[in-house]
Amino acid sequence: MGSQDTGDDATHSTPEPADDLVTTSHSLTVRRRKLNYTATTGRVVLRREVVTDGKVDGHLPKAEVFLTAYTLDGADPAQRPVTFAFNGGPGSASVWLHLGVLGPRRVVSGDAGAPVGPPYNLVDNPETLLAHSDLVFIDPVGTGLSRAAKGEKSADFHGFKPDVESVAEVIRLWTTRNGRWLSPKFLAGESYGTTRAAGLAEHLQNRHGMYLNGLILISAVLDFGTLLFTEGNDLAYPLYLPSYAAIAHYHGLHGDRELSEVLAEAEDFASKDYPWALARGARLTAEERAEAVTRLARLTGLSEDYVDRVDLRVEHIRFFTELLRHRKLTVGRLDGRFTGWEADYGREHMGGDPAHAAIQGAYTAGINHYLQVELGYPNDLPYEVLSSEVFRQWSYKEFENAHVTVAGKLAAAMRANPSLKVHVASGYHDGATPYYATEHTLAALSIPDELRDNIEVRYYEAGHMMYVHDESRAQQCKDLAAFVQSASNR
């Protein structure tokens, strides 16, 4: 018998990926005003023009990026601001900003000393920024439900430059497809997301001619040199000191002194005598060294013996492990107000971050329920809240033989776009991106004095995710609303 072409190759060929967006309608009451809004969630396909040996291969799929967008029904697109938001890591999905402070629904996670246990809950968020701006939450490749396309390498997206390029492409696509080029536009990033935001501001201007109205930098890190406890780099020690003092104050190690008084003393020591003492090294007299040990111990809440043994250099993980060792407790890195237990209180480095452990379950349960049940988006992939694989693969090759900094990129974006406003939010008890390090970086930005007023800084008596603290969350929502309104130039 002769053979026939059954078309099996065509039947079994893998179809190209396609956008799988789901749209739902919702309403929310904000100060007696009913907001009707549309939620659009799902994955959009990123494509890239591929050229081999001078020949065009086509506009080929490279990744499927997950996003959730909220748009106010009936609004004028030209007048309505839009804010593109993402978290950091690298390797973190946008769930924290999405369900913590900005979105129309939020997770109830509890706070330091009173964390909420399972089962968890979502509630309406009448303080949502949606009252003032449309919102687009982006999960970079490898986080959330975002993945590289079939045949592509995930690691190709896990680096400073490719990350900026892929997120910028998502922003360009959404802006173009939704007719929003004339809208006031903002970026909101948290932690490494602030590093990304600064890089994006410059990249969007230079590559796509997209000029922004504002950047929202929450728990900022623009210059990694301010955070590195590496041999020969003494900069981080004084820049962390005010945060150490704030955490010690929260745990009652400064008696009845006001936090503002403690911070003022810590900042004064961190800006003058402490860097001088570190720089002097063995040239310190015995009296000078003893004085430095005493002051540093008093401010940090650590013993003079410990401060002396670490040669005046208190590394942050060691601090979180040591501060409350006498109470058999560790304190949080992301938020020093939280405490946790260890199996062994003789270890030098704590086994995990009690602040992250206290809220991770609530946010993970919240986003998985919310996407499937409330937004009606079906997907069997695991939602990667914080991907260790992305973090391990991350490349900073653009900064080879130098520490990572985007301060120059932010300054360049501000000089080219004098209308660009910058809002910076810092938590006093943040042990991951200390507020005094952020102040140091902002003070050194290469911008003219005329642009200094374009930067505003707000402080909260909480940690890295300051919105976990209800009072801070309420104030932050007001601060963000005011910033977006003032920077929209409408």
C-alpha cells in the first residue's frame, strides 16, 4: 500500500503563544463616590524583530508577561494618569504593591506583634491610588505568571539591561494599544523596583521618546555601594546606623526618649564622628576608640563588648541576630519591628527574616485567590511570588568591576526632562534599604539646584513594606495621591 500525508506535522505543531487577557467589571466606593472600573488581567506576548546574517527572520515571540490593569470607566484618557507598578527582588512579583497599598483590593496580613494567621482575607481598599490614576501591575519574566516563550532561555531576561528592556516593552505596548500616549504617566517601584524604575526612566526617554511625569520610589536603592558590607568599603556602616537606632528604639532599648531625638543623634554621629573613626583605624587613640565604642553601643542597643569585638563595624544581618539575643529573639531585616525565634541562639546569622515570614502566607494566598476567583483568570502555573531562580541567575554584567548604581541614569533622566518629579518613600525600621543611605544617594545626584525641588521624600514609622503598618499605609496613600495629582500637570 502506498503511504499518504496525514498532516500529522501540522496537527501536532505548537501554536504560537497569544495574549490571553481576561476582562471583568467592578465597583468600589471611595468617600461616598462610586468608582466603576475595569480589570484586565493575563499574559501579553513580547516579540522581538530577529535578524540573522542580515536577513529578517520575523517578529518572533520571546516572552509571555503577566499583568493586571485597572482603568476607570468613562474617564478621558488624555486627562487620566496611569501608573505602571512593579516590585523588586530581583525575582519578586508585583503582588506586594498590588495587594498591599495601590490596588482596589488589599490583603489583611496583620502587623508586627499581631500577624494574621491562616485562613487569610481580602478587603476593599478605599484608599487605592485608582481613585487618582489607572494602574498597571507588571510581573517581570520569571516572576508571577510571566515566563520566557517556548525555546527561549529564561536567564536571557534575568539581568539589569534585559529586564529594563522587557519591562519597557510592556509599558510601550500597553500605552500604544490603549491609546494612552497623551496620558500623564508614572512608574512606581519598590526596592530593586526603584533601581529598575530609574533605569526605565532613562531608557523610555532614549529608546521610545516616552517622557514620564513622575517616579514613585518606595524603599529605594539607587546605589548599591551604600549597602555593601564588603572589605574595604566602610560607607555602609554609618548609613545603616540610624536604622539600627530606630529598631533599637522600637524594642525599648532607648528608654523613654522620642524617636526623633534618637534619630537626630544617630544621624549626627553617622555623618561626622563615626566615618572619621572608621577612617582613622589604628590611628585612633585609646580614648577616641573608647568614646566611639560607647556612642555606637548606646545608639545601636548592642553591648560595648560586642561593638569592640566587631571593630566598630556592625554588619546588618549580624545586627538583626544580635540585638535581642538576650531575649532569645531575632529582628526582621525587611522590618525591624518584627521578631522571630531561632533553634540556636548561639549562631552569628539568623536563619530567616521574621518580617518576611510573617506576611508571606497572606500575600501568597491573597494573589492566588484573587486572580482565579475574583478576576477569573485560569492558569495552572505556580504564581512565583519571590523566585530564588531569578535571583540566582541575575546578571549585573553592565556594571562589571564596579558596584551597581543607577543614580547617574536618574539624574540624566531628570536633566533631560525637567518636568520629571520624584517621590521617595522610606521606612525608619527598614533594614534592607535604610533611609539614611537613600538620603546620601539623593544628595549626591548630579542635577542642578533648580531640579532639587522636583524630589520629595516621605518617612514612615515602619519598615520596607511600610504599608503593613495601618497608620503608615493610610498616610502613604494620601501622600501618593497628592504626588500624582500635583505631578500630572493637568
